[in-house]
Amino acid sequence: AFGRLAIDRLVIEPPVTGKRHIVRLTGSADIADGRARIATDAHALTGPGVAGGDVLTLRLDAVPDANRLQIAATLEAPKDGLVDSYAGLGKPLSFSVRGQGDWTRWDGRLLGRAGSAPLADMVLAARQGRFTLKGEAVPATLLTGPAARLTAPKLAIDLAATLAERRADLRLALRSKALAADVTGRVDLGQNR
């Protein structure tokens, strides 16, 4: 299925976040016949009485039969912008996913920061439908109370997902000084479960 989306002005009034926001969003998706192409751009505009400055971009071009895989994403969310108004962080937030390669072998990295503090540093890899994410996150940068203590000082993340025939088999391991969790499961898009 192929679709396009364009919203020139989505107005979010102060009762939602305490501030007025105006978002511009464009996107397209082509997901069928063994391919997935997605492109999204979102901007929270700024101006008098309008809190914004947030920018989100996402690009995915996966065509296994053509040995093509491109993944890129960025989020830049300033202090007092749209994301910060929802999350109440009081600091800027940034994430990026970058990499190179093809469907057979793609290597990349996910980086995240909250203000000047590191939030995530992870290695991404894709090998013919098997995706892995390994590295460390510092959720305590954003969390408080028991959740911060459970994940401090760092949370080691090891995630693997194998995609085949509209199913994803998942394995996730999380480790910190106070937490150890192992999760396995399957997402079946064909059966919606």
C-alpha cells in the first residue's frame, strides 16, 4: 500500500501541554510486495506565543530483493519545545540513527543525549533480516525514583529481531546493577498479535 500524508498546520492549544504548538508534518509510505519505504518530516514551528523548534526526520528504504537497506532518523527537541512540553524534561533532547550498507550487511549507530548528558550509545546491525541493537543507555538521566535507581548507573541493552514472512522473533536482555531481565517473543503482523 502506498500513501502520502501532508499536514500544513496542526495546532496544539495550551490546555494540552501548557503551551501553544504548531506542527507541520509530511510523510509517505510504500509497504508492499517485499519492500518498505517510509519518509517522514515533522517540524514544530516557532513564533510569538508558539513553543517549538523540534525537528523529526525518518528515512527507511528496505527492498531485500534489490539488496537495499537505508535507515536514517534524527530528533532534535529543544528545551521548552513540543517534546519537552510533553515530557517535562527541562532540557533539550536529541537522537540520531545513522549507518551504511545494504540488506546483506548494514552497520550503524544510535546516539542520544539529554542536554549535555549521554542518554544512549548503541551499535545497530542488520544482516539479511536479522537486526541487532547493543549498547548502553542512561535512563536515569530522564527518570526519577525507583525507575532511575533500577537502571542506574547504566542499562546494558541487547536486542535481536529476526524478520521473516511478516513476523518478527524478538530477544531482549536488559542489565544494570539492580536489574536483570530477559524477554523473548514474537510479533506477528499477519495475525495482528
